[in-house]
Amino acid sequence: MSEVKKRAEAAQIKKAAYGMDIDLSSFRKDAVPHAYDAKLNCLSGEEIKTMADVGIIPAGGLRSGSFLQMDHSAVNCSAFQEGVEVMSSAEALQKYDGLKDYWWKAVDVVTDKYTANAELAFNNGYFIRVREGIKAKFPVQACLYIGEEGLAQNVHNILIAEEGSELHVITGCTTAPKLKRGLHIGISEFYIKKGATVTFTMIHNWGEEVVVRPRTAVWVEEGATYNSNFVCMKPARSIQMFPSVRLKGENAVTRLNSIMIATSGSELDIGGRVVLEAPGTKAEILTRTISKGGSIIARGMLIGERPGVKAHLECSGLMLSDEGSIRAIPELDGRVAGVEMSHEAAVGKISQEEIEYLMARGLSEREATALIVRGFLRVEMVGLPDSLKKEIDRLVEESEKSLL
Amino acid sequence: MLLDIRDLTVEVEGREVLTEVDLQIEQGETHVLFGKNGSGKTSLLMTIMGFSGYRVKKGKIFFKGEDITNFPINERAKRGIGMSFQRPPTIKGVKTIDLIAIFNSDEKSVNEAAESLELTAFLDREINRGFSGGEIKKSELLQLMTQNPDLILLDEPESGVDLENIAIIGRAIKKLLQKNLRRLRVNAGLVITHTGLILNYVEADRGHLLLDGRMRCEGNPREMFATIQRSGYEVCARCQK
């Protein structure tokens, strides 16, 4: 047995630092395989619609690459541009000698039972790489879809942006419309090399009893940029994630945006951690949360390890009902003199003053509330091409309608 | 009669801020409201607009003959009352144009109004976010110009505005109040001013003095302002025309 497997076995029951503890044995381990669908013409209308809601275009138009995993099967992997690679991580492990510089390098397999389980019951995931100096013309899309009731899906994703490359990735994680219960564990290890720029946009749209435990770590090298936009508009039973970005090289930059909504019965414990390890690095974390009866913990952590690094953390929460809760936990950890780090956090309901101001222009109370909520969720998603920005705005707008 | 306020007594958090106020404004007239800080001028405007927190204890407000005393704010706006705020809130993530587009879809007239206020670049900015004092005033006027109300409530439209911009604001208010029309003027205004500067741009018909929540004097606005400048509010209140 490999060293990694041995370590994973030892961590099989290790509880996570945050979030409710999940009984992994209550989810089904085996899935019915899906056939490879080279042209993506075997999807049902309902499946196509569900995927479109998380930004995934089945036809693959206006994309530089596409990955679709249904349950445990990689159903489609396509790349439409020279220098852009898209395949299942199982295939990449074989092709690239176990991906030994990348596999379990940014994320530790013994982090908790979820990382351990992802190793012991590995069900694929994506491998995306853009070669040195290549600028992907269109976004690469990746969809992780659960269709089988009660299934556990343990994926392990690797993303590599070689030196000087540019890439937009849009990831849609979703479940079949009728599906109630499921478990998604997603290990994601991203390597943004010298001078590369990656914008990673992730949209979650889960069934109401689905449990989600992503474990994401990103290494950003000298002069590279990593932008992340996370949108969770249709919350699951429980999502807990605390992605960690290490700015390892000089002048590396990151910006993490999240917008999320928790309705009654859902628990979101979501944050972002950035370690500013090198001189000249900069980070910004921006989180907007709305609770309509659900419970939200919004964490943010900035760790400054070099003088002169700059980072800011902003976390705003809006309570739309008397039930539910929002806890904002911003943390700043300066480890040397001369770091410049700040945070602002605010949790509250919509201000009456704002509503009445808009009503004085003739808007009804309901229209005023809707406009304020729409504005609150309109986070400037950095680094996105216009077309993708529009797609995301549309998805957010549709969710707003169902919220109000 | 466009606006007819009778015997209006108003409380804010249990404290009486307006006492037995009477005020009548006809179509096409511009009235000016003078008074010290804290004398109740803004409270009167907020009550006419219908803001929560301004509790009418006694009296009535009629607009175009209809009793609007208990109407919600937006119903008053729909009937033709508009207000420019002294310190409006910032609306995060909502562009000024997004709001204007809700009540005015005529892109051409919106752009013209923005140009006349030198505010075109602000249409795409979040409402009031990071605006200077003068920019806030101009943005408020822009919203009013595109909303086109029959009764315009202006709360110190010139405060915190530099001289160059006062001329722009003065012109905009003149237009709002249809001062270019000699006859057939229908729009009316009620303007709070401290500096009186706006009187140089907008010909006002009538002045009122509020002191400690009571109407204490009314008359020719220029004469009243001259008296106030010369001898103070108390002397003006004593004339009791």
C-alpha cells in the first residue's frame, strides 16, 4: 500500500476543524457507470437545464475546454485550443506518472476525514492545464454532477497554469433536480506558476439535503494572479469550506469573492484564508452573505509574513428574516512588523433609510428591497470576460427572484 | 390648491418637532422655508414625503385635494411629490442609472438631464457612493428632473456646493420649477435654504419662517432673507405680518 494511502487510513475518522460532523457511511459508495459521451448529445433536456443553471453549456460553444463528470464517471473531456489540456484526474495520474509534483502537495491528505476519504474512495475529478505562455481564448468549464440519490462523490481536481499563461475556469457543481440527498467531497489543488493569471469561478446549486465538503488549496508563484469568484445561491443542507491561498512568490496577487445565500434548514460555513508569504504580495477577500432563515458562518483569514504586504478583508451580511443567523469571523494575523492588513465586517438587516429613499422615487417597498438586495449581491467579479460576467449576473438575478 | 397643510403637529421619538403648522402652496408657486438649525424645516419636508418616524399627531396634509396624511411614501411620489435629500444614503451595488431607469425609460431625456448637470460620468456609479457634497446635490436633482414631480421639496440644495456648481444647480432648479415659462407654470417648489444663495437663481414667490416647530412669519422671501441676514431669525419672527 502506498504511503499516502497509509496516512489516509490513519485519518479516516479525523473530524474536521469546522462544520457539522458527517457520517460518511450513510452515503452510497458505488455508482452506476455512465457511458462516455463524446459529443455531449446523450444528455436529457432536464440535465441540460440543470447544468445551464451553473454556467455549463453542454454544446461546448464559447469554451476552450470542457469537463463533465456525472456521479463517478467522467462523461466528457474536451479541449478546443492548442495548449489547453482537459482530462479526468484518473487519466492524468496515469499519463503523468502519478502527478507527483502536484497530487496531495497543496492539500494534506490527513487534513480530516474528508481528505482521507477522497483518497481512499477516489471517484475521479478533473485535470486542467494550460501550457506556458498560452492564453486560453474562452473559459474552460468543468461540471460535477450528482444524479444518484444518496451517493457520495469524492473528486480530486488538479489545475495547473504554467508560466505566463492565462485561463478562466468556470465550475458548476450541481445535483439532479429530483435528488434530495448526496455527499460531495472535492479536493482541489491549483498551481498558478510565475506570471500566470487564473480566474476561477465556481457556482454551486445543490439539492436541499446535500452535504458538501470542498478542500481547496492554491499556490501562487511570483507575479502570478489568482482570482476566485464563488457563488452559492441555492444552498445545500451543509457546506463547509475554507479554501487556502498561499502567495508564495514576490508580487503575487489574489482576490477571493464570495456571494452566498442560506435559506431555512441550511448551514453554510464558508471562508477563505490567504497567506502572504513573499514580499510585495497583495490579497483581498470580499464576502457577501444573505440569510433567509439559514445559518451562515463567514470566515476570513489573512496571514501576513513579510513586511509591506497589503491585504484587506470585507465581510457583509444581510438578514432577510428574523430566523437564521450570520456570524462574520474576520481574522488578521500579522507575523512581522510592517504588514498592512485591515478588515471590515457588518451584519444587519436592510436599512429602513435606504428603502424609504427609494420609495421617495416611487418604488414600492418590495421593489426597493429587491433593488437593494440585487445591489448587495452585485459584487464586482474581477478578471471575468464580459460574456461570463453577463452569464453570472443572469444566474444571480434568477436566484434573487426566487429569494424575494 | 396643490399642497394644503392644516394644523399639522408632528412628533419624532415622542418629541414634538412641528406644532400646528399651516402651509398652502398653489400650482406654479415657489415657497422658501427659513429657520435656524433644528427649527423643524427638514421635519416638515420629511412629513410631507411621509417618512417613518415622523408621526402626525394632529392635522392633515392634502395634495391635489386628496388627504395623503397616511399614505405610504411611494404613493405620494406617484401622485407627484418629489424630494431632494440633504444627506441621502449610499445604495451599494446599484448604479444611479439603474434607479433612474425604473421610473424613466426615456434614455434621451435622461442623458440630456445628466449633461445639463455635468453628471454623465456619474450615471454608471453606485448611488451616492463616494460622491462629494456638490455631486450628491446634483445627483439628487438629476433624479428629480427625470422623475418630473409636480411638487418639488428641496432640502438645502446649495449647501456644500462650490460657486461654479451653484450656477449649474441654480439652472437645474429653475428648469425643474419651470421658471422659464411665464404662464402655464404648474410645478411648485418648497425650498429650504440657509445661505439664501439659491434666491439669486430662482425667483421665489413666498417665504416662511419656522422657529421651534411653529410658523412664525410669512412674506416676500427676499425681504425676509434680508431681515434675517441683518438682524437674525428672532427679529424676523417678531414682525408678525
